[in-house]
Amino acid sequence: MSCINEEQIQQYLDDESGKEEKEAIRQHLETCLRCKGELEQQRLRILDVKQSLALLVTEQPVIPEFRPPINTHRQRKIIAKYMLPLAVAASLLLIVLLRSFFESEKPAVNGQSAQFIVSGELDANKPVTDYPLTITIVAPDGSISQTTIN
């Protein structure tokens, strides 16, 4: 057999050669010192590249054992102690603000105030025009007038 080229050496090292080709290369390497040296150089280059890229792992990495947090009970106490009262206080403040917003008097038009009242129970499936509407108007002098629209 003639000397081995670099491609054949690479295939041999990567174990990509066929069975017969491997045997022929092995027999040739026993007799040819130049090819044997070339093979060793290529093997050292591959090893150097793997070490450079940290791909040559000699031992398994140690994965630390999972430990659940120890102070979960303490954290729950803190949440119950501070967060719950804050949430209640914020809710109460929101209720007070919304109530005052919705109950505030509507601005008077020309000194008069108006109030619209829908009497009876409302059914969401019926149109609003099916319900009677009572309008109460209070004039600046205190006189009250009511109008009902059916």
C-alpha cells in the first residue's frame, strides 16, 4: 500500500473507515514510520483542540443537592403580618374614594340640580326604554318638579 493521506488518517481516527480499509491502514502503519508519525501528530492536534475547547470531560460535573428554602414559615408570617393589613387598608381606601366619587353631587346646570330615578327591578334582557323614568328637578329657590316618562 502507498502512504496514507491526511483525509484517510482523519477518517481512521474518527472511526469512519470501512473494515477492510482500517485493516490495510493498520498494516501500513506497522511498516511506515512517516505515516505513523503523521497519525500521532494528527491525534495530538485533535486532543489539543478538544482540550482547548474543554470538550474532553474526564469526570462528571457535580450537581449540588436541591435544598428547599428553610424559612418558608417565617416568610409566610411576614406576609401575613405586613401584606394582609396593607391590602385591607388599600381596599378600604379604594372603597371610600369610589363611594365619594359616585355619591358626589352632579354639578348644577343654571343653578338647578337634576336626579334621575328608575323605579322597579331591572332586567338586563329588556331595553332601557321599557322602564319608566322619573326626573326630579330642584330649582335654586327650592321648588321641586317631577316628571315621569313611561
